[in-house]
Amino acid sequence: MDLLLMLKALIMGLVEGITEFLPISSTGHLIITGELLGFLSKEKRDVFEIFIQLGAILAVCWAYRQKITQVVGGLGSQRSAQQFALRLVVAFLPFALMGKLFGEAVKAKLFTPVPVALAFIVGGIIILWAERRQHSVRVQEVDDMSLGDAFKLGLIQCFALIPGTSRSGATIVGGLFLGLSRKAAAEFSFFLAIPTLTVASLYSLYKHRAGLTADDMLLFAIGFVVAFISALIAVKALLRFIVRHDFTVFAWYRILFGALVLLTYHFGWVRWAA
């Protein structure tokens, strides 16, 4: 196996793990990083990204294994577990429906660096708006959410079909607008990622199964493991961060990063796809 290719796989896994659960768009970063690195063919890269996304999902499952075990074990008898699971189902369904209807069209038109950069900037501005308005908290913990809150967040998550928007960013910022605490918004985003990303990844893996070969397994394994470790660190770091800080730093990062991509495209410093 080419050592340079293995290094690129490591970098892609690191990018996925760090960005998946932060409000800065993992898909956008992977598109831009993949373009810069010239990593694999488009078809192979699609399959690779499915694997590293599964690694990031496993990190959240591990980080919240106690809560997940309690919910799964209590589905047959505990009302709190049933309500928690129902909230996730209600929030997941809008994204599943919209993804089925419009996912392929969006991917065909918008999965290039320039639209991603524009989405970065717009998303950053929305985060600044969310943080500068008066934030009235009425839901402190995930378990205090109503089904209506879950459904509204599910609708908001649909904006994440646009690459560069950020699924976690949409649900976290949407949670702030709905009156969730930063902790509740972030944790619900993590939990909602489990069914959303798992179903999307497995469906994509099935569609791209022809691109799976034994020769690629080592490369995919490197990306998977790196994504798992880095996502686990990122989730824990984000929860510590929001105890004392808001999301403004992520907003400015998105705006500056998006502007940098647009500048490099405009002046021809990088040959981005339009």
C-alpha cells in the first residue's frame, strides 16, 4: 500500500472525526479536503467517506453507551425510554423523507467546493444571529424535550442536505431558537446522528457496494479508526467547551474558511470545481 495514500486516508479520517459533530460541516470539509489531496477517484472516495462516517457514529455510541443501553433495555417497560426513542424517530423521519426525495439531486448539483463555501458563510451568519439574539432557555436536558420540539428539529435538520450547512450545526442552532440549552441542543444532535447517519451510511454503502474491494480494506480501516478516535475526542471537547462558551467561534471559523475558499477560486490559486 502506498504510504502517501495511507497518510491521505489518515487525514480524511481525522477531518471527518473532528468535524462531524461540530457545527462546521463534515461533508463540506471532506469535499474540500478530498479535492485538495486528490484523494482516490470520486466513486472510491464516496465509499471511503461512508466508512469513516460509520467510525464517527460509533464514537458517539461509545461516548453515550450508558444512556443508549438504558434506553434500549427499557423500551419494553420504561416510559422514559419509550419517549426518548419516540423523540428520535419523530426527528429522524423528516430527514429520511427529504433525503429520499431530494438527496440525489442535491448531491449532483451542490457537492462541489464553491457551493459548499457559500453554505459555510451563510451558516456562520445564522449562528452569529442565533447567539446575538436573546436566548430564553426552557429545556435544560434532552429528556425534557417534547415531541413537538423533536419534530421541529427534524425539519430543521433537513437543511443539512445542502453540503456545507452542517447537520450538527442545523440541529444545535435550531435547538437554540427553540429554547433548548446549549447542552441539550448538542446532545440531542449527537443522539439524532445515530439513526440519521447510520441509515444514510448503510443505504449509501448498499448503493456503492460494487466499489468495495478487498484491496481497499486497509485504507478504509485506517480512516475508520482515525475517525472513531478523533470524533470521540471532539464530542467530549465540545461538551466541555459549551459549559463556558457559546458557538460564536464556530461562526467566525465558517465565515473565514468559506471566504478563503471563494478567494482561492476567484483568483485561481486553487483549481476548485465550480
